[in-house]
Amino acid sequence: MCGIAGMIDFEQDLREREKTLLEMQSVLRRRGPDEDGIYLSPRAALAHVRLCVVDPENGRQPMTARRNGQTCTLVYNGELYNTPELRRELTEAGWEFDGHSDTEMLLKACMEWGPACVDRLNGIFAFAVWDGETLFLARDRMGVKPLFYSVTADGTLVFASEIKAILRHPDIPPEVDAEGAAELLLIGPGRTPGQGVFRNVRELLPGQCGVFDREGLRLWNYWKLTARPHLENEADTVAHVRCLVRDAIRRQLVSDVPIGTFLSGGLDSSVISAVAAETLGERGERLRTFSVDYRENDRYFTAGKFQPSADGPYIEAMADCLDTLHTNVVLDPVQVAAALDDAAEARDLPGMADVDSSLLLFCREVRGDVTVALSGECADEIFGGYPWFRDPAVRAENGFPWAQSTAWRASFLTPEYAQGLDADEFVRQRWQKTLAETDCLDDDTPEQKRVRRLTRLNMDWFMQTLLDRKDRMSMWSALEVRVPFCDWQIVEYLYNVPPALRELGGQEKGLLRSAAADWLPKSVLHRKKSPYPKTVHPIYLETVARRLRRLLDDGNPPLFALVRREALENLLTYESPWPWYGQLMSRPQTIAYFLQMDHWLRAYQVQLL
């Protein structure tokens, strides 16, 4: 993976903006420590930082190609998994290649097929191509790779992989208005699709592309989830899913550098590790697997609704079954608390507290052994694994099932930001918009419509928060993490599988379990879903509570301009019946969220409007 940034301006000579471009490039260096490059012309300024994964010699960027009087320059972040097939098509069309990188293939695909090239791509990507008159931008169907942008008052388009690079442009100040404040308190750590929280900063949506020329910026969706009849019986459906999952994992094992998998002992990571071990075994290689745990978690862990079992025994069973080279990374809770600030800077926003910071530390350790890792994110959104797909109490409620706490959230806003804000309506409008955009068949049953809408809500909102987390925390240490369950062909197929087939055997993700029946030990195959592990050591709560206490005694920290002091005081003792967000953000994580917010306000010198 890499980092990209750039500017397009049809009035100013961008060769005079080289310093700004280099500053934008510099803050992305963690994403690509191996190489960097820039392209400068009067109208376009493009920057790239590279993490070398495939074809180190021939994949340098920005990359320029010329043919029949046409010259195009590409900056690209991502990985394409159907490069060999597309290369064959382009070779038949008369193109020649200097190497085997997907970068070169993508550039020549753009030149051959124009904007329609995105319809042919299978992978995770965000890229920009300049042809001397027009910039073409695109983002992958699932939104795995980020792409932010802003258009300045004088008409300059500024884009980058991360918000921090956009904020290096002198005409884009770090301002947060009332809408941004509402995003932080009512939606955060999620974001409304396309919203960058900072004023005038936007994000290209998943499955969206566009052009920027003298007429301005025009965006359109090249892909969306479409409802279709499901015509296969149970046996054929199971076989189809097995084939799709296996193919996606095998394709994503392409790499010229060391590769491994995350292994939690849950269904999703175990499926990926099983197929990866088989595939690498065919090459004569042994799979490296990695898990995360916390000091003394075995002493303090208590099974509950959201975390019914500890990971350890299942990780051991899988590592033994697959004969992997396994590494268990054990984090200290105090260390996890200390990394909260780094995690906020990696995300450019307050995030999922220690759920973020622990992943950041875990990825740093993994990067010492491999450059690429496969992870099980997104299976729960696609196969219906979360409790809210099945919990009648949650299903009966309107709104986002992972954040059933709007009134409590709104109580943190200062009067200046709460005045004139209807918090319930702010959230309801966004929820209803997603429901209205969900494609259903006329003859869908009420249950089929409910599951389609819940799937779309999860994919557009909750999944994007997790993909943000995975990208930023891993790229902080230049670790490329791939997510095979985000393969768009899996997503399209599962969207149309009836609910009864998804829950074969009466268990969440029963269809995936059936497809993977002979890949996994039975104890792992039938393990009840348990989320990413967090520290439950009391010293973590003590550490973040003590830090919040110091903040409250500080006098007038920047956080108090946005958040009521009294609400923060209450947070030290009040345990909400619902997590702040998802399944993991209980009181310690909610305290840490506000600590991250305060650090972010200071570090980014945020101007609250």
C-alpha cells in the first residue's frame, strides 16, 4: 500500500506550490517508507509515497505512460487481484509492459478503457490519473482504501489518502463547524458517508469515481448493491460461497514480500488462515499467524453478552491444526493507554479509543515479521454476524443498532452547540436516507427487506469505521492489511441470499460455517461470535480516569469549548446500559474517546466555529 496526494489548479502555476506538495507528501511518509516521488506541471501536482509489495523495480510512482499522442500520469494506493487477467486483455489490445506491477497495468487500463476501467477492477484502491486536461479519481467498491478531497475557495482541487495531508494546504484550515461537532458527538467515531468532519473536507464514497476539469468536479457511482432473485438451492449456495471465499483469499496472497494472517480463533480469521496455509503450503511455504492479547487478561476476563469467550484456546487449536509459525503479541494496558494519542493522529480524528490504539501497537509488532497481512474484517456485515442482526430488542428499535444512545451522546454537547440541534432528527435523517437508498425486490418478504436494510446500514456506516481503523492503524507502521471478505463478488452474492440460508443451522453466519465445514476444527467452526479483544485490566480504567481527572482540573482545556464539563465529571462514575459505539466501547473506552478528542483539538489546532 501507499499514500497519494495532489492538487489540480487551472489558474495558478502549481510548479510554484512544490513546497506545499512536499509537505503533503511528508505527512504521509508512514504509509510508504520505501520510495517517494512527485510530478509537477503548471496545472497538476501529484505526490506518492510507496510501500514496496509487488515488483519493486518497476512500480515506481508517479508513473507516466505515452501512446498515440496521449500522456497520462498515475498516483495509486491499493492492490489489484485480477492483474493477470487484465494484463492479458491489454496485451491483446497491443500494450507492452516493462514489469509485472499492478500500477503499470492500472495506468494502461485507464488509457485503454477510460473511466470504464473501474468496472473491470477487482481489488482495493484509490487512485488519480491526470491526462493534461482532466483528473480522473476513483475509489474501490467497498471503501477499503481512503481518498479525501477539498475544493478551495479559488477552485483548487486538493486530494490525499489522509486528512492530515489535505490540511497541509494553506487554504484549508482545520475548522470544525456545528455539523462537524454533531458528527463527533452524535455519530463518532463513525462518520456520515462522505463527511470528513473538518469543514469543506469530503471523502469519495465507496464505489464512486469522478472527473475534475475546468468545469469543476463531477462525481458518480459506478457500482451499487442491487437486489436480484436468489435461484440456487441450499447445497449450491453453500458450494458457491465456499468457491467465492476460497478464490478471494487465494487471490489476495499475491506478494513479493513476507505475508501472514491475523488469527483470533474466531470463524472469520480462522477461515482465512486455513485457506492461506493451504495455498502457501502448495508453494512450499509455512504460514505466519499473529494474535493479540493483554497482560493478565486471563485473570480479569469475564464472559458476557458481547464477548462470550476468550480467544486463547481457539487460537492455539487453529495454530496447531494448521501448523503455522504463530506469534502471540501481548500488550500492556498502560502501554495501550499511552498510545491513544498516536491512534488519534493516525486516524486524524478521535476514534475507537483503545480498540484503535491496541491495533496500532499490534500492527507495529507484526510489521517486524511481515509486510502484508490478511484480516477477517467485514464478514460480520456481509454474513450477518453481529448481535443486532438477531437480537429482537435491538431489531425493534429505530436508528443505528451500534449506537442506541443518542440522548446520552447529545448531553455532552455544550449549550452553544446543542442550541438549535435536534439530535434525534440529525441521526434519524441519516438512518432514513440509507434505508431509502437500499435496493429491494417487490416480492421481498418483510424479513428479507429488514435484512437488506440492515446489511446496507452496516456496510455504509459501521463497516466503514472498521475499515478506517484497519487502514490507519496498520499503515501507521507501513503494514499492508488486506480484507478478503470485502471482495465485491462475495458481497453482491450474499446480499441476495435469503435470511434463512444465511443462518443455516440456526446460528449466526451459518452459511459461512457450512461452507468452511472441512477447513476448521469443530470447536472453532461452531464458536459463538466474539469481537476483537480489548483489555479488561482495571489498571486501564484507572489510567484513563486519572488522565481525565487531570484534564478536568486543568482549568480550561480546548475540549470544554465542545463538551460539557459536568458530563465528563459524570462519566467518571456513570456506566451507560449501552456501549458508546459498537460492542466494545463501554465506560473506559468512552473516557478514552474524549481524551483522544482533547488531544486531537490540541494537536491539529482545531478552530471550532
